[in-house]
Amino acid sequence: MLKSLYVHEIRGGMLLDSRGDPTVRASVTLDDGEFLVTGEASAPSGASTGKYEAHELRDNAPAYGKKGVTQALASIREIAEAFVGSAYTSQAAWDKALLSLDGSENKSRLGANAILPVSLAAARAAAESSELPLYRFLGGEGVGTLPVPMLNVINGGAHAKNNVDIQEFMLLPVGAPSFSEALRWSSEVYHTLKGILEAQGYSTGVGDEGGFAPNLKRDEDALRLLVSAIESAGFSPGYDFLLAIDAAVSDWYDHGESAYFLPKAKKRMTREQMVRWWKTLAEKYPLISIEDGMGEDDHDGWTRLKRSLGSSLLLVGADCFVTNSERIEKHA
């Protein structure tokens, strides 16, 4: 049972993310009557974002290339003024109160990069007070397993200055008996992949998110290389490992022409050709998930993709749904 918790302190600070850009870090200290417990969290930021995503509040001033976060830090001070001394009763109530204070449809007043780290920090503090790991505090006492990790090992799109249009190629160690073994298996495949790239004359430089970023003859070659690395590391594609793609095609979509223009390949594809492309790759390789395989506004394209592949693999609409319940209800 959750102890009586009161908000003792909320603080914000800036740090640099993996790309060297500013982001927001927040700490929330709760008072449970005996001890002060503090949780910390930072706001993530993507290189490729959909237009329906929650608003990231940036300064738009010369410092840090117009990516400063002093406005977001001011929002955290406003949150502190509103909530220090109040009760933390549940994570749901806390998040609802944060959204109410913001008052906008897409978190544009306070900024998602201020609201999110404060929300996560409070959850971590409350979990510590309850002497529970965070996943069990949020998921309930019955939660006992961790999800299979999805590891981004080849970068393209906005994540790399190479000739690959697809943004992420990922490994899923589905056959591993534990999370720690899944991590070990994936590390071994990652380093095996590096050796294969070197042997075939490809660059082993990395993109924004730590995946290799070689120039390839075609995007499909990334999947071929991953299958080769899995086998060379002593594992079985389709059994020990499955593959996933984050295509991030929203920027490719031309709504007026109902067509896609791959910016690096300089290639035009109709929505029907795009669906056939994904279907061909899914038939040739052990794919289990395609994220953002159609544009965020191409509803007909999503319908066609779901009819073609929805029963055989996961279709993830990150840019389309943006974890927004209203958009999910509208388009599901």
C-alpha cells in the first residue's frame, strides 16, 4: 500500500544528450513521514519527430543552436511552485495534475520535456518509498517479466549521414532465457556485425544512436548483414533472433501525390509499392515489427499495410498515434 507522500522539492537542470544537445533533467523529492526519497529522470529527444507529437519546448535563441532549454527549466520551477507541499496519491493522479497545470492539447505551454522528466522522477521516488522496483510499482505486484529488448544496431535516415533511407534496423533476442542473456547475445551479434562490415569493406562508424552507419547498395542489405551476423555469432535467425525496422517514412510522404519520395535513394514509390516492399522484406527476412511503415497522415496506406501484414507481424504507428489516446481511438 502506498504510504502518505508529500512533495518536498522539485528541481530542474540541464544536461547534454547523446547528440550533444541540451535536454532537461528533473529531480522530485517526496516526504513519506520518515524519510525523504528522491527520484531523477531526464527527457529524451529524437532526431526524427512526427508533427503530432507532444511539444518539446526549446528557446529558439542563438545559444546551443536554438536548442536551449531555459524555458523548459522555467516550467519546472512553475511546477514546483504549484505542487511542493501537496500530496502525491498515485502516479495517475500526479500525471493528471501535471496535464491540468499545462492546460494545452499537446503540452506546448510547459513543454513535454519539462512534464515528462518530472512525471518519471516522481514515479521513481514513490517506487523507492514503496520499496518496489519501478516496473512493479507501475505495473502492479503481478508483474514478473521484462519485455524483450529491441536493439538498434544499424542506423540510417535522420540518424546517419549515409545513403540508407530506413532509419533503424533492430535485433530482438527472442530466444534468450533471461534479460541478461538477451543483452549478452545481442552484444555478441553487434561485435560480430562489426567484423563482417570490416571484412566486406564497409565503414564501422556509428550514427546518432550507436548503430553502424555504412553506405550500402540498397537498404535491404542491412537485413542481409544482420542475418549473417546472427549466424556467424552462433545463433539462429528466426528462432534466437528476430528483426525489426523503424522506417520513419513520414518525412517521405507527399500528401498531394499520395506517394513517397525516398530522399537518399532519390526514388518515388506509390503507397501500393511501399506496402509490397514491406511485404517482400517480411517474406525474405525474419521480421517481426515495422514501425512507421507508412506516413502519419496516409490513413489509406496504413489500412492497406494492416490488411497485408497485420496478422503476421507488429505494425507500430509511432508518428501516427504518438501515444495519444484520442488519436488511437480515432484511427485504430
